[in-house]
Amino acid sequence: MITYQVEVTVPTELVDAWVEYMTTQHIADVANTGLFLTAHLITVVDPITLDATVFRVRYACRSIEDLEQYRREYASVLQAHHTERFGDAITAVRSVTEDLWHLS
């Protein structure tokens, strides 16, 4: 399993609007590509960041090939929509991980 994680730092004054956008539009748009199995929106509660909230959006897909298809065909358009809405006030750091072991 491949996890595509986006760690996002959102200024306090934009948190409500950003969460609304993510939960009603952006995450659904990513999921509707058909390339991801799950999506999670997580807030970091420790450590606390002053004047901002840190979130992690985690998307799981079957393979690195599925992730690469997402990047080629969809990522730039969806990221552009986000930037149109929030400008450069929000920062994002992306990473990709692969599960080696999982305890259920």
C-alpha cells in the first residue's frame, strides 16, 4: 500500500474555510479520480503551532503507478484550484510512504 500524505499548515483565520473546502470539495475531487482507496483528514494536536493549525491529508492507493497516474493527470489542476482559493497563505509538504508492516 502506498500512502500519499500532504502536511498542510493553515493560518488560524483560514482554518474554518479550509476545512470546509477540503471536506466538501477537494478530498472528494481527489477520491473521484478513482486512484485512491481511502482518504483521511487529520489535525495535529501535539505539538501545537502558534497562529496556525497543522493538518495531514492521507490518501492510500494500491501502487506507485496509481500515484504517478494521479500526479500526471490530476494533481496540477486540483492543486491550482486550491491555490486559487487560498493563495500562498497555506503551505504544503508532500511525502510518499509504502507500508512494510501493518497491525490490525
